[in-house]
Amino acid sequence: MRIENNQAEWLAFALRMAAESGAILREAAAVRPDVEVKPDKSFVTALDARIERRLREMLADGFPAHGVLGEEEGPANPDAEHVWVLDPIDGTAAFIAGLPVYGTLIALMQAGEPIIGIIDHPATGDRWVGVRGSPTLFNGRPCRTRRCGSMQEAILSASNPDLFNDEERPALDAMRAATAWRIWGGACMSFGLLASGRTDMSFDAGLKLWDFAPCRPIIEGAGGVITDWEGRPITRETGQRILAAGDPERHREMLNLVGRAMQN
């Protein structure tokens, strides 16, 4: 992995944060957590807040001029040139239920674009690391997306079909009809598996920036494509609708299929 000097420093720090988060998660995994329900009906635990607070403390010490956007606390210095995006537990419902697909997401954005991304899964010991302009690493080794001959052969993942609203449902139905298999409920692990060539497409709605910011350098560095539903690259301004494919040709087909479904 060839990276610039500053990027090397930032990446090393991101890896330390992932290790810190993973240690906290592994320690807590055996205990049934106390759970609160947010106004949007999503779950949150005291552990989410504890991990994010610890990562923010590390950033305040290591890079005090950088900004932070996190799921559990308000933004800090959000207009900075470099902004870290944190999701302490992506897949909180899975964590509560004891399903080992939850993980910590860490991204560094430069001028509004993700340049470093980490998907860390302490329960399985898996970690994907992406740096703009470098090959993606899975558990320390380069990984690649796979070619897919047609959508009819594709494995499609979606975090949760319940996140699609009535307007978006026709697009989900079109994707379900066009693909061979669907995998539900994989949380951030779904994006990592796409980068590793285990699945072919990811399709989601109702997401927030911290749910997908790390995925751009990870998926692009593995040879895939990730955009919003209109084909725009992932940036700080991206909305809630994300699609990705390991094969660029299948990504183009996804865009066409979703565009037609949303017009009908």
C-alpha cells in the first residue's frame, strides 16, 4: 500500500482508533446491553456513546485541528479541511441481538471526500482498510471485487429492507427481481464482503454519512464502484441512497434499472 506521508500518519492513527474500539466491543460483547430507542426508532446503547467519546478524546489529543462528525454526538469543527467520520457501532441492532455482523466505521474526509476508510469487525477478527489511490487491504492483504457476468447471476446485499420508504420501494423490488440472490441484515460487513469479492452488489436507503463514508476508498481501492442512486461519487453532501457494485458494468446497469424504477 503506497500512501503519502500525511496519509500514513492519519492511517496509523485510524488503525489505533479501530483497535481501541475493537477492544471495548470485545469486552462488552458477552454482556446483554442496556438499550434505548431513538426518535427515528433506531437503537442506541451506552456502549455506542462510550466508544465514540473515547475516539473523540483520541482525536482531540492527536489532531486537535481536525473536525469530527459522529453518530452519537454533535459535530465538532465540521468545516475543517480534514474531518473524521465515526460510527462506533454500525449494526447496533445486530450487536444487541448477538449477531456478529456489527462493526466500527472510521473515515477521514479531506475537502469533503473520503480518503481513508476502515470497516472493523472485532467479533470475527476482520478488517477492511482503504486509502485513496491504494489497493484495499482485507486483514492485511490486498483484496479485489469480482467480475459478474450479468445481474441475473448477482448476489445483492441490503442492510435492511425496512429502511426503504414507499417512494423507494419500486427500486428495491426491481433490484430483487433482477438479481439471483439477496442477503439482508449484514450491516457494514456487506460492504466489506463486496470489496472482497464475496458478493456483487449493495443497495441501500435510509443511511447516514457515517454509515457509508469509509466505503468509498475501500470499494474503489478493490476495483468496485460506489455512488448515490444518481451515480454521483460519495462525498459529505451525499444523501441517504447508496448503491455499489464490484463490476463497473453491473454498476451502470444498476443505475439504469433504479432510474427507470423511480420514474414509473
